[in-house]
Amino acid sequence: MLPSHGPGASHNGTYVLSEFKGVGRDRGGVAAQPVKLQNAAADYPPSRITPPRAIDGKDDTGWGVYGAMGTAHVRHVRGAAPVAKDAGGARAAHVLRRAQGAGVAKHTLGRFRISADVRG
């Protein structure tokens, strides 16, 4: 069981996600290309740690749920453009980053799920 019923693993159940990135790769696992993300939104965006701050390319900003612990949360983000496909198709990878700075080092994700929808 997570502290304070999560979803974060910190003592009070919160977390901070510093950066969420998308990467497109061809079927061979090479030719990685960054996927520009946009339209970040969530069911609970606190005033200082809002969803767009987790796709701004900065490790000193992020998104979290302080003030709404103990319940599941949803965050949505879209790619700015489709991932280019080669003849063998394309694969997507997600990169989650968490800053190590003072005050957030203990605010790790405790339980999470990533879902993807490839519809246009």
C-alpha cells in the first residue's frame, strides 16, 4: 500500500513528474526522433505544478497532484504531428523524468499506467 493511499510514493501520497517525452522509432529500434507534445491537461492541475510544465523541456518544473492525494488521476497529452513511418511501421516510446532537486527528490510515482491511442 502506498503512503496516504498514493498515487505517489512520498510520505503524503503526492508526486512530481518533471518531464514527459515521446520518442518515435522505426521497427529496427533505430532512427529515434523526438515527438513534440502539446495540449497537456489533467483532471487535477494544482496552480504551480500544472500539466503543461511536464512537457516544457525543463527539469525544474513539472506536474503533480499535491492537494488531491488518495485518488486516481488522469493526464492527457497529444503529439503535435504523427510519427513518421518507414516501410516496417513505427514504434513509440515514452520517457518519464523526475527531478532530483531539493523538495522533490522524495516525490516519486508510486503507481501509474500509460495508455496510448494512435487514432488521428
